[in-house]
Amino acid sequence: MTGTTIKKEIKRTDLVYPELSYEIIGCAYEVMNKLGSGHPEKVYQKALAIEFSNKKIAFKEQVYAPLYYGDKIIEKSFLDFVIEEKVVVEIKKETRFSKGNIDQVNRYLKATDLKLALLINFSKDDIVFKRLVNITGS
């Protein structure tokens, strides 16, 4: 068929919560577009909470997630957001993700037993994000 383009729609079935992830990332871009770069992490967190509310996305902020060893709490952590009881969202403001950032979010996934985390970096020029999947999660 000369001159004809056949467009084949590919639907991925291996992504965890693709629509919700798209909405969350869209909110992050909206915040960056409105605020610009250079603000402290807490400013982005507050603005993102407002954006989630505006978009009617259910969320909890500063969620306590203790780490247990047996019956003893050995570490106390607070997650930036848990979205719709499904996705952990952790915000950073650095030039790139460190191994420590990724390890931190993987610990959060294990502590909450959720399937997906989005690590969102409000860098000096743009939004950078990483999807982390808990392969042992529910």
C-alpha cells in the first residue's frame, strides 16, 4: 500500500495504574508551569496538594510509615503522598535521582505494600520522574 499509513494502537498491559500515573505527573507539570523552578521542596509539595485537590484526586499527605523488625519499630518515615490508596509519591528537588532516593522509595513501597511509587524531581529546568514497581506488593 503505497502512501497509506497504518496506525496500530498498542495498549500496554504491563504498566501499573497508567491512567492514575498520567494524572499525577500532569499535576506535577502543572505545578512546575505555574511556579517555575528554584523553590524549596516543601513549596512544590504544598502546590501539588492543591493541584490534587483541584483535580479531585484522593490523597493523603505526610503519611506515617513505620518500619518494623518483629514487633519493634526501628525506623519512622513519612511519605510525601499516598494517592488513592494505590501510589506513593515522593518529591525531590535535586539535579538527578540518587541511589539513596531510589532505595528510600523502595523501602516505602515495602512498608506500605503498595504496587507503585512515583519519584518526582522538580529540577532546575523540568520535571523528571521515575516509576518504581513493588514486585512483591499486593
